[in-house]
Amino acid sequence: VGSRPPIHNPIMILALDLCLYIALLVLFLWRQLCPWRCFGYWLELFNYCSLLYLLLHILLICEVVGMVRAAIKDFSGTFIYEIDAANIVWLKILVLSTPVVLIVILLCCWFQTREHIVKLKQRRAEVQHDRAVQIIALPAVYGLMSLSALTQLYVLACEQDISDEDRKIALGQYETVYKVGDLYEAWALYQFGKLTLEVLGATLKQRMDRSSGSDSNEILLSYSAVSNLMWLGTALFVVNCTIEAGWCLYQWTVGTAATDYETYELSSSKFTYGGLLASGAAIYNVHTVEHTYASVIENYSPFTKFLSVKLLVFFSFWQYRTLQVFQMLGALQMTDMQVQLLHSTLLVFECLLSALVHRYAWRADEEWYDMKPPQDQADERGAAAGETRPLLYGAAAA
């Protein structure tokens, strides 16, 4: 694209962040139409989840090609302080090992997802397992975006003939990759919130059915109020991330971000502050429900599941700022480029940690999957009803 910085970077030319953003929107629509079955027939290969992992593997190949090219240029070229300094040899080793780490993440997430797909094929707790597989995919999606950002930084660090202005613009462009990752992160948090509320609603309904009294209506009203507040907080987080990622990608693709970077940076900072507020509100709402009703939904293990989702939300929004503080205090003897390389590298490894936590937190054979959410809860909002019965779901069994 003509408006992009004049850097010989195959990853930037391919605009993988834009590809994944469009793909996520398409898969969202596909999920609304026929996520697992089409007119009653089971979609073995063309369900939205299989298509997502296929896309992630294709994009991984593109990233590996870009990193290999950069590594060849790095090892065959002259000394580059940003990546060849003696005090960061360990960082370079970690950077070059990230593709292997991401392969492990993808395999880990996919094999765990397959366990849930077996349950979906058996028509067991379809809504709950469907939400679970979307949450399980978070480390894979965010890990790929982190690797993409890391590859861009590595390629940029290997560039010798580039002006300071072009380098500044390229660094601003690489941050757009994380906007797409934040979007899926917000969606996973939204799905976790919905799933937690459904389990809580089913548990409260069981208790109300066993005991008849005047407290039943009060419990129902309290649950309804908490449900609406939590749904609003997580939904606003998703909306903010969707708009922010779309706007940033538009500016770098057909807009004026590369030619008028100062204006873009000023406008982008407003979205950043909005994202911090939205993410903080969403996490607080989810944490409040998880902490308040932990004893009620004990068999759901809400703390472990909340931790599995919150890990990446925390690292993605606060880790880089923490590293900058350490750098300013002199505790971290690194340049700005090296700090960014460290941040992106750590995120890939943290995605591996998140995937391992998911293996324990989101098992497919837990008892709570068999709990039926209250029917009136599913019909409260059109979106929820649409997720319960996709448009092309059909009635026949495959």
C-alpha cells in the first residue's frame, strides 16, 4: 500500500493484522449463521473454530518466513547494537525461539478444543462448550499477534538504512498488531462473563426450585441487575476494541497515518485511554461476580477460569508500561527498541503459560456443563437467543 512506510518488510506489506481482523469479523458472522451445523448437518472441517485454527497456522507460516529472512540478514550482516549487544544475548535467543513456542501453543489449544468439539458433536451443553472453545483460542490468537509484532520489530532492528522518522512511523504501525489481539482478548472476556452468568443463573434457579419462599423474587432481581451490569461492562470493552482496531487499520491502510503521524498518534492515544478504562471496568465487573458468588458456583472453579482469562488482559495492558518504568529508573539497562523486543517476547511465553492454565481450567468433562441455563435468561436479549439457535442450525442430526 502506497501510504505505508518505505521499509522493506514483508510482514508489513502482507498486513497480517488486517487479514486477521477481517477474518475475525467474517468468522463472527459465520458463527451466527452456522457455527457447527448447517441445516442439521455437522460441519467437520468448515465450522468456524476449525477455520480459525487453519487461518492461524497459515499466518504462522508467514511469520516464520519473515523471521527467518530477518535472521539471515542479522547473522550475515554487520554488528547491530539493538540486537547484538553483549548484555542482551539472552534476549536474542528468546526472540529466535518464539516460533517454536507458538507452535506448542497452537497444538495445545487445538487438542484441547477437539475435546470440546466431541461434546458439541454429541449435542451436549452446546452453548457452554461453544463459549469455552472461544476462550481456549485466546492464547493462540494473542500469541500469533505477539509473534507478528515481534517479527516486525526484529526486521526493523535489522534495517540499517532507515531514517529516524521512518523508524518512528514503523514503530507506531507495529502497535496496530496488538489492537487486533486486544479485540479477541475482549471477546474472550465477554464470553467468559456470559458463561459465568449462565452457570450462576442455572445454580440460583436450582436453589429456588428446591426452596419456595419470598426470597426467590429478590434473588432473581439481584441476579438480573448483576447480569445486566456485567454484560454492559464486557460488551463496551468489545465495542471499544473493535472500533479502535478498525480505525487504526484504516489509517495505516488507506488513511494518512504514515504521512501525518503526529495527528494519528494524538487520536490513537484517546482510544488507548478508553481501552484502559473499558478493560478495567470489564475486569472489575467480572471479578466482582466471581468473588461475590464464588461459594455459589464452587464446582465451576470461577477463580481458576477468571485467572486464565485475566492473565493476558493484565500483561497486554500493563506489562510494557511497567518495563518502561523500570527503564526510566535505571533498573533495566535497555534501549527503547530492546524494551519493545522484550515485551513482545515475554507476551509469547506468557501466552504459553495461559494455554497451560487453560488445560487445567477448561476441561471438557466438568459437571457444570450439564447445568441448563434458565430459558428466560437466553431470551432476554436477541443476541443471546441468536447464539442459542443459529440461523442455519436446522433440526436434523448429522
